[in-house]
Amino acid sequence: MAPPSEKRSQHIASVEPTAKRPKESAEREVQDLREKLAAAIAAEKEAKDQSAATKEGGDGDDSIAPFKGKVGSASDAALASSSNQTGLEAIRAGTVAAVLMAGGQGTRLGLTGPKGKADIGLPSGRTLFALIAERIHKLRSLTSASLPLFIMTSPMNHEETEGYFRDNNYFGLPSADVICFRQGTLPCVEVEGDDTSTMKVIQETADQVARAPDGNGGIFLALQSTGCLDDMVKRGIRHLHVFSVDNALVRPADPAFVGYCISQKADCGNKSVWRAAPDERVGVLVTKDDRPMVVEYSELSASMASTVDETGKLKYGAANICSHYFSVDFIRNTVLTASASDIPYHIARKKIPYWDHEQNETVMPDKPNGIKLETFIFDVFPLSKSMAVWEVERTDEFAPVKNANAEGVADTPDTARRLLSNLAEKWLTDAGAKLHRTGEEECKASCEIAPATSYAGEGLEEYNGKVVVSPFSL
């Protein structure tokens, strides 16, 4: 059988001239795509060279330093309390919105459909979507205020996501305050080596180009192009908490995080958990070339990664958990007015379905055959003039759901459920309750406090001095 590249058409419907699409416009799109690809290839090569030099015992990139901006910690009780009050006041004033990034499918979890529909095994059966929406509902009741939820979907799950919220009566939220919007897409391409002049756009069907979502960094253009940003301005929204769907412990529109960023007059903020060990494989927020930036763990030399401060805390420790603050003004006046070179594209080599002209059908290759270009949301950090970091405890706010359940595998529904259960027990004991465990092997993985009962451990005073049998569901 001939290689796939010999079967793919070099012509593509979406960028060919048509009556509605003049030749100049089509050529401009192809040229723009080629320029994005060239920049992404160059950036990938530079990163690989730096990583290789670091692995060989080099000192690492000398332009990288520990993050130099404002860092607050949820462990500072006084700061956490004042920040929380500032955030609650902003919510009461109607200036805060939650923005959920939910374009991903649940394929890796064995789920057909949006990842947000994943049931992680809680006694209530709450899905990731339900946990997020009900936590927002609780914040609304605590503040007696409107708190819109904007949901970024992808073309493959937009209708299903809208339908899921509609079928569940928006989990008690006003339908007008749950707004779904689609992220953009880019054509998938193939290229011979690093020679972008050989770039071809992959054809998926006889009359359709293979396209893929443009990464979570596409959220800014998507907010603009769908009219959501204008809607936010009309609503008087000034502060956004943007977060990913795959964290079962996420606190949407977190008043403490938002409040801290507001108090620091930040245009951009990052919620972080501190790295557990020097070799933990997570992106790290640093200062690079005097600008805030997230770098891969592989860009840090062993000596950099293990450097600690006078308290023994890792200097390069601010792990990125995809939970961000942005002022609306920062998005409108800085991000959306930035030049194309300010926000890089990244390469993802993937198995991309292509049209087989001989068999007259779409074929799924058994190995990567093309490139998807994507942007990352944190690539706008270097544009910030005043960035803040809010450090939280991992066990309080980070329960990633990325992999299917399997023995010895991390970041699964089972591990997330146990983290939620542990936190529920902690909240009760902190409130003064006395836990009585039944001795069942799985009881610790079966405790749940509903978002309607408590958003972040508050409102549990009635259990002070009481005996609560675990497992429980409150």
C-alpha cells in the first residue's frame, strides 16, 4: 500500500478559492498557516536543544530565574481571609465570572462525549460538570449575586454539552447565566522534515479538511469572535477565573484567588500548588527574560530544579494546574492587540484521519501522520505587567482526572474520588466533628459533602462535637 501522503489531496476545500472566498483570501490563509508552522518548528527545535543540553549536565537556560512577582499563600490565614472577603465583595458587585475550559472529550477515561460528563464514583453520582455548576450555585447563594458561567466547548462536543446542562436544568443556575461558546480550529497539516514549503493540509473526507481545536490558548479569540467578551463588558464583568474541567477539586470563581489578584492589582494570575519533588513532571511558573512564563520541567537543570530557599522550599516550585485569573481589560487591551509573534503556536504530532482516494474512504492511521497546531493559555503570561501567584494546598484544590482507572495509575476517577473523600473528612474534623469509621476498606473513598452544603469547608458548625459515621454523604 502506498504511504498516506501519496493518497492525500494537496488541495483543500476550505482554502481553495470559491465564489464566497476569493483567491487572495485563500492564499492568505495558507500563508498564515505556513508561518505559524515555521515558528512552531523553530520553537520546538530550540526547546529540544535546550533540553538536551540540560540533560547533558548543563547549567540550564541562564535566562530562567525563580518567579519574581507577587506570591500569596492560602496557608496565610489572615491573607486568605482578607482575600476571600475582597473576592466575595467583587462577586456581590457582579464583576466576576467563571470561565470553564471544557473542549476535551472523555476518550482516555473510556467515556463517549465531553470529559465534563465523567462520573468519578461519588455516592451522589455527581459528574465533573455537576460539581462545578453546583459550587457556583453555592457561591451565588452565599453572595445573593449573579455569577455567570461561560463554558468553552469544541466543535465535537458543543451541542452535547449544551444539551447536558439543559437536560439537568442547568444544575439550578439561571439558563441565561450559562453560556457555551465554541473554541476555534485550525487545519491539520503534514510536512517533510522541517521544510514548511512542503506543507500540505490533510483532507479528512472527500470534501472536508481535517481540522482540530486550536488549544486552550484559543480561548481569547473565541471569547471575542463569539461575542462573549462583549457580553461580559455589558454585564459589568471585570474579573475572570478561567480553569480546566478535569480537576474534581476546582473552586470555580474562587473568592480567595480572585480577591488576592484584585488586591494586588494584577492583570493576570496563576493558582499553583508547589511541586512535591524536584523531578515532578509539571510545568513551572518562572521568570524568563524578566517576564513571567511557564516552562517545561525539562528546561530546568537538576541544580535549578532542586534549589531551595532559606526555609527549604523549592525556588522553582510554582506548578501550573490550569487555574488562572485574567482581568477583562488585560484580555481586551493587551492579549487581543498583541502581535502574532507574541503568542507562539506549538506542535502536536498526532494520528489524523485522512481521505484515501483509492479506497474512497476516511482512514485512521496507526501512527502519527500529521501535525496539529495549538496555543497554550499560559503563553500570554509574558504580556502581563503585574502578575500574581496564589499558592494552595494540593490536597485541598487539585484532583486531576486524566486517565482511566487502573492499578498503579495516577490522576484517575478513583484517585480523585479519594481526594474529595479525604477533604470531606478534613472539613468535618476541622469543624469539630468526631468521625467514627466503620472499618470498611473503602469507606474513606465514599465520603461526600455536597456543594450546596459547603463550598470550601464553611457552614459546618452544626457538626461541632457531634459523632459522624464514615462513610457519610452530607
